[in-house]
Amino acid sequence: MPTRSFEKAPPAPPLLPALPRAGRRRLWLGVEDRDVLWLYLLTRAALWSTAYGARWLFPADADTHDPGPVLAPFERWDWGHFLNVARDGYFPEGRGPWDAEWDNREAFFPGFPLVLRAVHTVVPHWTAAGLLISFVAGGIAVLALARIARLYLPDEGAGRRTVQLLLISPCAVFLAAGYSESLFLALALPAWLAAHRRNWPLAATLAALATTVRISGLFLAAALALHFVLTARTRAHWRPLPWLALPALPAALYAWYLHAYTGDWMAWKHAQERGWYRHFHAPWETWNTTWDSAFDQVLATGYAYMLQAELLAMAVGLTLAVLLMRRRRWPEALYVGLSLWALGTSYWYQSIPRATLLWWPLWIILAAWTLRSPRFRTAYYCLATPLSTLFALTFLTGRWTG
């Protein structure tokens, strides 16, 4: 049997541990699960309070007497693209990438907009509907993350600590907004748990649903496939193999849909290139471009600071990948590595800090370190808390330049 800890490398190629027999069908919430949900509710309340205060303290017009709509702080950046797709579709009134002012909305996968449109039939306010999706999905995600952490870490309170580190991380505000991260995690993390149970039909189905939400679902599918190969030992174990092709279906169907409207099989990739400069560059070129833009005083200070955060997040991701490989956690290393490759081969780095939310091995490793070292725990909290506040205010006020 492999070690259950991320602290020591196993002596043989790892078999990811299955859940104990007594816990295979346990659906009710245990004491630690309830603690995790209570922590989740407290952090949501803290973010909502921050959003409320941001409206009053940081209005766009310093002399205004009206702080604006109560949910306005959550209507930032990518939310507009999700809203446009959910409300109007991808190509409303024949408009598309052939128009000069096109917003490249096809760069966003349809899973979250479809759920948003469905919830909107019950919750008339679009922003409230998006926040409700992320709230419910986030609760599912943190429960699944806590249970995954308990598979690897024998320490008491390991699941609660792992969730705590995620929820106070610098970019945790995106888990509360109407963005796709919470919904993706609510599908991806249970898929990983299902793989531990060797329930491959369920794991593949959840991974396919995750792929409708983000391209990262394909990285998850690759990790699940490697996990399958490493754990299959008998002929019976190999029978579910065809299920592993299922996560590729949503991406193929989306490519086919975009081709039907644009005549371009690579329309998703080309939208990424037009809107976010995601043309392929060698990884070292991307690093150099980001570094120069962050420190050569070419951009305004706010943008330069965000690029510095991108560099730091890339360094964290590379360190995480190395640690996972050293511990012979090959499926998790593959998942993180594919994410780094996709994010690290554009013109410059974008959205890597947000991507850390999806790297669940990172939060498990950090939990292991904080449980064993009080000094490391104190250092993490002292650094993460101001960064979380800064990122939250940056998002909630919509300001990059102060």
C-alpha cells in the first residue's frame, strides 16, 4: 500500500488509495464535514461583507452619494462573457468573429452559461443566479476536497485544514463570484473520489461534465486515464476502459458546434488568441515577456503588479509539479503539468493565480506542512491574509491601477 501522506515518497509506483469499505456508501455528513461547511459559510459571509463595504468605500466616483447596486461588485471581467452567452447565445443575430467589435465569447465553454440560463428561470436576477450556482457548487467542492485530503493525510482535521487553506488563498474570491471555478471543482473533485473507488463510469461522467465547464476537464481526463493504467491489475479492472473516452465528447461536440457557425474547427483556440493573446510561444519566451512587462516599467503599476502575481503563481505551479513527481504522484503531476503547459505557452501569463484554485494537490501539500510545522502555518496565514484581501478588493472594485 502507498503512503497516505504527501510528506514521504512511496517505495513503489503509487496506487491511489481506495476509500475504506465502511465509507464507500456513506453519504451523510460527518462531524468534520459539518465543520467544513461551517467554515465555508463563514468565509462566504466575510466576502459578502467585503463586497458590501467595497461599494461604499471605493466607488468609481469619489463624490457620489449612491454606492450602486448591491451585487455590482460581482459583475466584473469574465462575468460579462458568461452573462452574454447565457442570455443571448454565442452568435446572436448573426454576429460572430467576422465582426470588428466581436467580444470573442466562444472562448468560454458552455457548461457554466447553460447552468446559469437554467437557474435564471427560477432566479430572475442574472447576477444572483450566478452567485447561487457558485455558492452551491462551492459547498460541494469543499466537502469533496476535505474527503480527498483525508485519503492522503492521516492527521486529525486534515480535511478541514485543506479547505481552510483553499478558502483563504489569494484568489479565493473567484470561488464566490459567478465564475466557472466553483462549478468545475464541484464536478472534478467528486470525479477524483469516484476514481479512488474505481467507479470509472461515474468518474468519467463527472469528468465529461467538468469538460463542458472548462478546458481543464481534458487535463483531468488525462490524469484519470493515467490513474486507471496505474491501478488496473486484473482483466475485470480493465473492462471500464472505454468509459475514459467520454470526457473528450463534450469538447468534440463544442468544436463541431462552433464549426457549424464559423466554418472553423479551431474557433475556440482562435477566440483565445484574438481576445487574450494566447498564441503559442515557447515557455521560456512567455516567461521572459511576462518578466519584462512586470519589472521594466512598461505597463501601469496595477498591471505590472498582476503580472508579478502571475510569475509567482507559475513558480508555485512548477514547484508543485516537481514535488508531485518526486513523490511519484504521477496522475496529479500530469494534471498540474498540463495546466502549466496550457497557461505557460501564450504571449504572456494570464489567469495562473486563478488556476491555483483548481490544483487540489497544492492545498493538500500545504495542509500537510501546516499540520506538522506551526511556524509554516503562521507564515502562510500572515502572507495569505493580506494577499487575499488585496485580490478581493481588486476584483470587487474592478480596479487594476488603484
